[in-house]
Amino acid sequence: MEKRPFVTLEQVKEIAKTYPTPFHLYDERGIRENARRVMKAFSWNPGFKEYFAVKATPNPVILQILKEEGCGVDCATDVELMMAKACGFAGREIMFSSNVTPAKDFQYARQIDATINLDDISHIDFLQQVASVPETVSCRFNPGGLFTISNTIMDKPADAKYGFTRQQLTEGFVKLQKLGVKHFGLHSFLASNTVTNEYYPTLARLLFQTAVELHQETGAHISFINLSGGVGVAYRPDQEPVDILQVGEGVRRAYEEVLVPAGMGDVAIFTEMGRFMLAPYGCLVAQVLHMKHTYKDYVGLDACAANLMRPAMYGAYHHITVLGKENAPCCHKYDVTGGLCENNDKFAIDRMLPQIERGDYLVIHDTGAHGFSMGYNYNGKLRSAELLLREDGSVQLIRRAETPQDYFATLDVTGLF
Ligand SMILES: *Cc1c(COP(=O)(O)O)cnc(C)c1O
């Protein structure tokens, strides 16, 4: 499928008069329409809630939009919890799915009554010692082995650091019951960026069967099952996007077949999607600073891996559109690079694009999740602004760009300049 940006050259030229490139731009309309599709897909489950993974796009204005659409938040640190609280999320609207958790983070999670999702059996005693054990606790399951969907290996849970083993779940539930826990959640995250409608239904069936066993073994009341994140997006133009309505229907079928016959038809379904909620509805807009022709042809941008780490870190594909040249033939092969002193600072390698000149504006697609948030300050590169394209077409600054003062803020440089 052809990938079209949600902004035009004219819009970007206008925006750049006020906010110079590079910047991350988010599409409010796209975010809201997608969130509504998610709600519709799971509307068959009265307790359904999507807890947006804050780490994907930790911006209060974005979180507020998702809150208006009925989402909660999933946090992994006390700082993410602080942002959630500041945005008006409270108690049951906050999931705390952390790992290698410091005492202060558990203490803060208990203070604001976030729902705690334990990553390890040893955290039961730790939570009891450093804070207290609430009436509702969730446990993260790691089934080990390989995770396959119709004979395709999706990932290898046995190599993942997360979660309880199956045996530890039973022991953990018994122990938690002794500590006064009355309601349980079960959570698992088995594969990342899965571009298939079968991921959630397959995971759901596994978790539902495990929940039935745990209920039969321990008598525990299981109040929710959290399918976590991992639903992917079509970063490449030739990929078929996930159909979330089909996904919801697949989970419903597993629910009817496994939970309902076991008398567990009151279980709420939770999700913690980050990527699926935001990635397609954000882009990184950059301008071409230099063209370089040596052994290869290079397009040098004012953005770099410090603004978007995924290509450098995982070799991830991000589609690129040259604004104003949407219909021009892609007959030139380029490496599209940033200016870090690191040769992996390339947004694309050997990418076929229209002929590019200095001053052209490029849109790097699908950066709305795990984009800005993975940014860093290597080489003294400063984090960019984040902008929101509102439904009425106006543009709102939702995070200002960093200045050199921000970079120096943690140092005592008085008198050095
Ligand atoms: C990262 C993460 C998510 C979100 O993952 P996506 O791939 O963005 O959907 C959800 N839950 C937990 C515990 C995570 O660590």
C-alpha cells in the first residue's frame, strides 16, 4: 500500500516559519480515529481497557487525548507514574508493569494506588517489605520455549528476562492469597511489533487456559487478563496493516471457547498497546542540509539518530517521503544520514527516492511511538520540539525544543563561559 504523509509541503513550510526543523509532528485526528477503532474492537467485553504504554510517547497532551478516548496508562518507572498522575490518571486507570523495580518505584505506585503487575516471584516479598501488598495484584507470565503462530516462530520467550515461569505462577498466587490478595490479573508480552491479526488471539487463548488452570488449582478470583503490547504497524509499504476489528473478534472467540465454559465470563480484557496506538500518527520532519557524493550518494539531514534511534539501533525500516515530490519517480539511490559521529547514524541505506536537493523537506514516517522518547543527547545534539496537528488544522507546540542551557542544566558550569 502506498504510504502518504498526513502533512503537505505547504503545511510544513508554514509550520517551519515558527518551529524550525527537525520536529516530531503528531496527527490528532488519526490518533482519535484509531483509538475509537480499538474501543469498538473490544466493546464486546464490558471491562475492556487499553492502558497506553507511556514509554512510547511520554507527552502529557498526547496522554490527555488518549484519556478523552477512554484509555488508561501503563507505566514502568516512578517518573512515568508522576507524569500519569499529573495528567489526571488515578488508581485503576494506571497499570504499573515494571521490571528490576527499585523500592521507591513500588512505594510511589502504592501511594497513588496504581495496579501493580509483578515481573518476578521474588518481588512479592520485596513489595511486602518496602511498601504493602494491595487487594488486587497482577503477575506477568513467561511460558518459556518458543512462541509460534501457525508454525512461524514469532519470538523466543525462554530468552526473555520478563515474567514468572508457569510453576512460579501457581506458587505466587498461593503466596499472594496468604498475604490477602483477593483479585488477580494475568499478563504476558510474548512478541513485539507483530503485524498479524493472530497475535492477540493466540496469546489470549494461552492466557485464558492458564487463568482457568490457576483458578482451578488455587481458587483465585481472576478479574482481568492483560494482553500487554506487541501489536505492530506496517512500517513498510508492502505490509498489510493489522485489522484491529478482526483482532478483537479473534480474542472474543477464544474468550467464548475457553473462559465462558469455565464459569469465568466476568474477566475483563486489558491491553497495553503503545506502537499500535501512536506510531502511524507521528512523523519526524527534517530538512536536507547537505548533499554529498563520494563512493555513495548521501542525503544529510538536520535530524539524526538522537531524534529517532530505531534505524540505528535495530536496522528498523522507516518509510521516507520527499515532500512536494510525492509523485516523482524513485530513480535515485541514497543513504539518508544524520550528523552524529557514528556511521550507523543512517535513517535509510540504499533507499530509492526521487532526486533530492538541499533544502528539501523529508517526512520520516511512523515515528509516533518509540520515536522521540528514545532520543538522547550524544554529540551534544539537542532533543527536538514535538508538535500536534490539531483536528482543526492548527498546530500546537506540545514540547519545546531543547536549548544548550537544557544540556548544561545538570552540570555546574558557572564561570566557565
Ligand atoms: C513496551 C511495553 C508495552 C508497549 O509495547 P508496544 O510494542 O509499543 O505495543 C506494553 N507493555 C509493556 C510491559 C511494555 O514494556
